[in-house]
Amino acid sequence: MQFPVAITPAEILSILERLHPDSLLLVRGETGLDGETQKALWRKVALSYDPARRLAIVEYLLLIMHQACGQDRAGYLTKIFLPWIGIKRRLHDQVVRITDDISRTNEIEAYSADDAAHIATKVYRPLVSDVFDPYMTLLVATYAFIEGSFVDIETSNLGAQERSKAEVVESRIKQSGGPANLLDGYDPVVRNALSHTGSEGALYEPGSILFRNIKRGPSPVVESRRWSHDDLHSHVIALIELIMSIDAAVEIFGIDSVESMSEREVADRFVYHALDRDERLALSATLGDKLRQLQTIDTVPLAERLDLLGKILFLQCAERAIPCTSVGFNNEDRTCFVIVPIDAKPVSEDEIREVVPPLIRYLILARSVFGELFDRFVVDGRVDGTSVIKVALPAPPLDEYIVEKAGLVDLISDAQIWLDGAQIAIVLDFEALAASEDQKPGPRLPRRGRPVSN
């Protein structure tokens, strides 16, 4: 494993200049951040025990991410970059636990067997399995996108173990360039030894640790590594340096992609993946406040307000590429009607289940736009102008959905549905749905009565 090479003050200054956020941008001319924020970002990007290595890793990562964007910027952002940001957010609690365990090393005698065992099992092992592995997902997915073999972020994340991911990255670096020491902190033999320690996997001796990766069987096969305490420390530091370098590159790349975030599909993915629930609700509240001013302004007659809000609804539908024919109101019954075209009348139960969720999305939009002006919302699906299916929901469940206390399936269960004027019902097996969702990776969608994990 390579240790930092001594560099001159002039070389340090040159590296720091190249690590300035403005110098790392490839699309924008400057970050657009205020002075203090930019200085804080510069410190975050440049703070490293090995500045030359930090520069090499950050520049390499930015180059391959921009190379992927060169093929399809919106596709890369919505399919890889932003979903990976969501993965990174879900690592937060584990990263905090690892950080706490790093802090606890101050309570243990340095270079003792207990110190080595704590760092190996409580820091190095989870750094590899819980952080390094999903961080490699970003690189593997980016290379797959460049090469045209990308499937989805779940496949890149869970389709291979971290050893296979590391081998893919090493192979691509050899083929097309990149820091040869990128993965110096990672040793699969030590990682596997610590994952299945048993009685023989790790032996903590004075001054060193013997790690054994044992392939069990009638004739066990043993791979071994002997690390000094300093070796263990340097591998941990190298892993942390890699993780911090990826974080720095991701932050710079995100700033460089700000203009693309204004596109509807990209913006929606940003809100879903990059923001947590509290941040999403705060953003929604800000937008809701602006609409509420239109909904409640007394100096404008109600009819004019409804006309203006109706136009906003049409605009919202257009931005989402969902057609809307017209909107109507029954002020006496405080009911809002949205008329939309559908391709064909649903006949079978499966067809009804397929048509209803998109119709409910119109009701969610209508509630967001018209707010408390109405207590009930009805969407009328028509084929060639003839009404074939209607779906109605009162305001409370729609509000639950908007604040992420209920999911779409909850609204399907709550909805009143009429097919050709006859009321029907969709019966959902929530236990079966929950069991099915338990087997699916990724963020859990909102559901009434359960905590939100996204």
C-alpha cells in the first residue's frame, strides 16, 4: 500500500488551486455560491491527509460522470446519480455508528490487542461492507451506463458483492485510466476473514494481526494476511479518504448539474431521492403557501380564482405529460370535477386496477392546486367524450398522501369508483402487499400506519 509522497509547499498550493470548486466545474463557469459557502465547500473538498491523491480521485470521478452525461445527461441523472444519492442518504445511520466507533478508539489503549480488534471489527469491517460496497455502486453503474450495459440502480447495487464491484473498477481503470491506488484501502481477504471470524479467522498478536479467509470444506483452503497495527490504521484511513473523495466529487458534480435539475423529470427525481421527508414537506409547504394566497385572496371573485387555479392545474398536468380535458366545480357541494381522456374502457378487474391509480393522481394534483376550496374531488375518465369510469376521494386521505402519511394503495382502498354508473370496489390484500414489499430493495413507499424510511 502506497503512503503519501512528500510534496513541496508550491505543489500543495497548486493542488489546492486545482481543488477549488470553480476549478473542478466542467459545465458551469462558477459555482454561484456565496463566498462563505464556497470556502466551506473548498475546505471539504481539499481537506485530506493526501492532497495529491484526493485531487487524482476527484478529477477521475468527475471525468467518468461527465463522460456518462455526454451520452444522456437526463438519463444519467435520473437513473444513476440521483438514485445513488438516495442510497447514500439511507447509509446515514450506519455512517454515524461507524463514526461513533472511531471516536471510541480514544478510550482504548493504543496499539493494544483490544484496540486492533475494535478497529478491525467495528470500523474496518463495516466500512467495507456497509459503506465501501454501496459507494462502489456509483462507479460500477457509471461505467455500465457508458458501456451501454446498465440495467437499473438496484442491479448495480445488489447484483454483485463488493469484491466483484472492485474488480470491475480496477479493470476499467487499467483499460481507460484512473488512479491506480484508488482501492488501496480495500482487501477482500481481510474483509472475508472479519465477516466469518469464528475461532480461526482473526488472531490478534502483539504488534500484528493475522487474518485468515477460510473456504470451508473437507479440505479447508486458507488465504492469509498479516497486518501490523499501522497497516490496519492505514487501510482504514485509505478507505475513509476514498469515501470522502467520492462525496466531494458528487457534491461538485451536483453543482455542475444545477441547470439540468430544472427539467421536470430530473426535478421530480431530485425531490424524491436527494431530499428526506422533512425537506420534501418543507418544499411542498413553500409551494402550497403560494397557491394558498391565490385560493384565499378576497379581492378577487371566486369565479376568477377558480379559473386561474384551473389553468394552473392544466399547466401541472402538461408538465407531467398527462392529458386533462376540463375542470368543473359544484360550489354548493364543495366538489371539484376533473375530466380526462382515457384510451379505452376498462373491463376486466386487472384493467380496472391499472386505470384507477393514474386517475387518482389527478385528484392528488387537484387537491394540491385548489386546496381547501373543496372537500371532495372527482375524476371522470372518458373515452371519445363518453364517461366510462369515475373515481372520487374526500380531502382527508388526499392530504395524508401529500404529507406522506398514506400511499397510493391506501387511496385506492379509500376511493369510491363507478364503472358505467355502477359502483364497484377494489379489494386489496394489505398483508400480501406488505409481504411483497418486504422482499423488494430500495426505499419503502409511504403507507398508512407505518413509518417512512425514505
